Amino acid sequence: MGLNGALLGRPAAGKRPNVVIVLSDDQGYGDVGCYGAQDALTPHLDALAASGVRLLDFYANAPMCSPTRAALLTGRYPYRCGVPFVVDSRPGKLGLPGDELTIAELVRRQGYRTALIGKWHLGSHRDSLPNNQGFDEFYGFHAGCVDYYSHRFYWGLGAGAPSFHDLWRNDREIDASGVYATDLITRESVRFLEERGEEPFLLVVAYNAPHYPMHAPEEYLRRFPQDMDPERRMHLALCAAMDDGIGRIVATLDHRGLRENTFVFFQSDNGATIEDRAGLGGRNTPFRGFKFSLFEGGIRVPAIANWPGVLPAGETRTQPAASMDLFPTVAELCGAGAPTDRVIDGRNIWPVLAENAPSPHERLCWKRYDQAAIREGDWKLVVNGIMALGEEYALQGSGKAFLSNLAADAREIRNLAGREPETAARLQRKLRQWELDVQSGG
């Protein structure tokens, strides 16, 4: 069924919907209350889920930042759209190629006002900057992370390399030293909503929380017991500050009378991490693996779709879907249609959200450096893994192909490759065909 038939309630005739996409950073499946985290305090995300649709089998297109963001914006697998790995955070580095078509460019052609507030991490070369990738307004930082108070980047630059300040309004560097980054992102998002004109809008709110550095204001730390594991306490405080920001954004939509004509979508960009500089506070419960891993914990992420009176309230979906599906879904909602001059790997998931229709994907695939994975139905194959960070989930020796049936074993504990060699071989062939296809471009 098409979009018109799928909508439970229609906006006023001729009134195009607004779109708000909210991204969190390194927030795991087990870091959100409505996903079972009893120690988390995320009432605003929980409220979005209670009045919307919670996706239980939603995937980031990569177990790390940049590729997932590129896939979301282009509707294409990361290898196909030219961002297979984490983009170099240093100034002047190319990221998302200039000839890629983003959802911002597509809907802007339909008269939409577009803005991205927060983390970019898709390159700081002129061709890759947000204002050259379809966003009328940009406020945030180009690198993979910044200090929450000084807004400086100082990770991974090598011995003796200088850090650099990284906070921008469009192409102008600005100083907001001492103001908490999560609050800045919320404040600028609210400003955009309050100052908008009559034209419809696409707003991408890309929080850097709870990504390291682990900086949370004392007021948020006080919300959690002092005897809680200190790393978990800090991680959840970062999430709570972001959740309050999301609440302010939704409240602004209500206040401005925009809520009933706005599609809101939330997701994390990958699972929680166990990097030394972040600690062990994040949770991907109940799944195996962390950020950088293609086991479920690295790529299955919390995701919520909300549109009062249009999408159903309090329902869940178990159909596999991925970040790249937002491109064709939003394009359809905004009346743009998907482009025909390039391969779009994402699929319109509006019928899934509105009607609980079957997944439009026969299979989903991932590749991360030396590791690749494929999910087809309930079968999932992970191959050739040498995990980063000394993670215990490394695949070695005869176990370099790990086959699981997620319906029976979502935690990926039992390797069925030896018992189901034909299934493992079939999936490995399809995975190889996919790798050749996406690396050929198109």
C-alpha cells in the first residue's frame, strides 16, 4: 500500500509534514528505559515510545559514527556512498563526497528549510561540509567528538599534535566556551524551531552524548545513586542530559503548534563502546558485542518513530530495518520521491511503521574493516573478525564464521556454522556478492 493509504490520519490538505531526526552517539540498546534499562532515566524518550512506535530490530548501517551518518543521509550503504570508515577529524579532510545526494538536498528542492545541529563527522573539506551537502543551517562541530565545555578536539592526533577548537555556525567559527555541548545543541535546535518561517522543515539534531569525553554536569550525576558503578553513573548522566534536551525540543514543537504535523525519528548511531577513554558504563543488553563489532550489540540500536494521530501509539515493530531507510521514507513523506540516477539501498519503511507491514528487506549487510555480516530473515552470519580493543568476542581459527538464528539466539551465543554448513556457505556467498556490488559504486 502506498503512503496515502498507510497514514492513520492525514495532515491538512496540501500541508507537507515537518521532519525531526534525532541522533544519539554511542548509546546502547541497554541505555534507554523503554528498552529495558531499569537504571536509566530517559522519561522523554520513553514518552515518545509510549505515544509512538518502538523498533526492536532496527540497525545502524555500521558499528561506528561516520558510516552510519552517511548511510542515513544518502540512503546508501556506507561503502557505496564513499564513507566506509570513520572520517579523519583533522581540519580539511574529505568525508562525504560532494557528488552524493543527501536527503537535505532532496527535500530542499521541495521547498523545505533544512538544518543540522550538533555533530557532523562527515568531513571538514569544503566539499563535505554541511552547508554544501544540503543544509541551509549548521551549528555544531565537524570532528568525531569535542570536549563538552571547551569544544576542542584533542584525540588521536599523535604525540605533540595540537588540539583545535571546533564549533561553527555555518562557515563561521564561534566561541561558546564553558557552555555544555548538549545544552548548546538543544538551545540551537529550539531556536531553529522558534524562528522558522512558514515553509516546512527538516531538522537533524545530532547529539554527541553519551560519546566520550565523559563530562556530565553535577545536576545530572545527582539523579543517580552515589553507590552506583561510577562509570555507569557518568554514562547515564550524559544520557539523561540529552533526554532532557529531547524533551525541550518536543515541548517546543507542542508550543509552536507543530507537533501534529511533524514526524519525529530517534536512533543511536551505533552500540555502546568499551573504549578505554569511555570506560565501561554503556550497555548493549541483552546483546553480544560493542561499538566496532558486527555482533548485535554493535549495530542493533534503539529507535523510535513518532507522529501523533498518524502513527499508532505504544506499538512495537520487529521487522529488520536500518538507518539508510530514513532517506526513502522521508523522501516519500515530503513528496520528493527517491532519485533514479543512482542506487538507493534503503527502502521506504512507512508501511512497516504505520501498518506493521513486512520488512522491505530480504537481507541486510555490513562491513567493518576486516569483519562482515549478513542478516537474512532470522539467520545472521558474522565472518572474518579480528575485533578491536581486545574484545572477548573475537572470531579466531575454525570459528571465523559465526552463524546464529536470532529468533532462537538473539545473544549470538551458539555458533551453528558447523551444524548448518549449507546455510553458512549460502550466506557467505551472498555476503561476498554484496561486497563486490557496493564497492563498485553506482
